[in-house]
Amino acid sequence: MKILADLHISPETVLFLKSLGHDTVRVNEVMPPTSSDKEIVQAAITSNRVVLTQDLDFSEIIALSGKTKPSLISLRLSSSRIEHVNSILDKILPMVENDIMTGAIISVEDERVRIRKLPF
């Protein structure tokens, strides 16, 4: 899976995702760290990557676009501890991979994963 991690995602989580075999880059590696959310969404479309974030603004931007890309993984976890985030991602990524490939917004909570197919 090709992932574009927002700045709220730890570099350690990016390394963890790479260790799982995911082609993962952090926003600041491929564009200015001051890029807007809309610019990040466009970069994800251009590079065929899924956006991984803890920022809730991305859901609205992607939903209102009317498009099937990019997919979004929105983390809404009780803890931002790296170990917790990595554990949840390790568990859910294999479960949602097909949905991500066809276009979806994936909302990840501690005990629940919601999948909404794109476009809305």
C-alpha cells in the first residue's frame, strides 16, 4: 500500500509502516510542511497514495470532492502513543486494504472501524 502520512503521524510510525512493507512517506518528505490540507489531498491523488492522518478536516475535503480518490485513513484514537497507533494500524490495515484500493474513508477508533465508500 502507498501511504502519505500527515505531519501529525510520527516518523516512528512511518518507519513502522515501512517495516510492514508499505511504501510510506511523510508529508514533509515530499512537499513543504506548510502545505494546506487541500494540497496534501492533491499530492495523494497525483502519487496514488492513501492519506493517513489524525486531522479531521481531510474527511470533509475528500467527501465533498465527489471523487473515488484519494482514500483516507482517519485515526480517532484515545491515545496518540506511538505503540498504540502502530498496534492499531498493524491490525486494521490488512482488513481494509481492498476498500482503500477502490476508494474509501476509513475512520479508525480504538474498538471500531467505519468504512464509507467513495464517492459519497
